[in-house]
Amino acid sequence: MNIEVRHIDECPNWESVGTVLNELIAEFELDDLTPSFTLMRTPKDAANHRFGGSPTILIDGIDLVPNAEPTAELACRVYHDGDRMVGAPTKTMLKAGLLRSLDEPNY
């Protein structure tokens, strides 16, 4: 399994996502798993990668929360958490996505 967080410098939410992902990796005892972080520096970087805004979390190349259209804009991403919008997926959202990918590889 490969976890990649694609982000931009101007969006601080990728750091908290990394922290939560590491907590979940420890919780699930996936000791051989380390998330990677890819900085989108230019619109061309974003256009050439599956990027839905910062942070975009991919598990084996599949968006963990597949609700964003790919974009070439270097922008922050918004996630829906019930009736509110947040700048990063919640721990519950990340956990559900991780569990889904463990149960159904290449979901």
C-alpha cells in the first residue's frame, strides 16, 4: 500500500493530515507504511498529477475522499464533514478511507 499526500506550501492542512495518518498507521500496526508528501509547486505540477486541491490524499493512486475534480490550480481543498466544511479530512474520514483500502485493495 502506498499513501501519498499532495499539497501546496500555502495550505497548512497537509501537516495535520500527515500527523493523523501516522496515528492511524500506528493504530493499525502498519509498521512498514510511511506516507509520502509531494509538493505541487506550479500549475503544471498540479495538472500533471491527480490533484484535487491541498491536501489530496491518495492510497495506491486513488483519492481517499473522491469528491474533488482534478485541478491545475494551486489551491486549498475543502472537505464536507456533515453540514460543515473543513480544510482537511477528519480522522474519522481518514480512518474510513484507510479501512476501505485495507478491505478492498484498489477500491
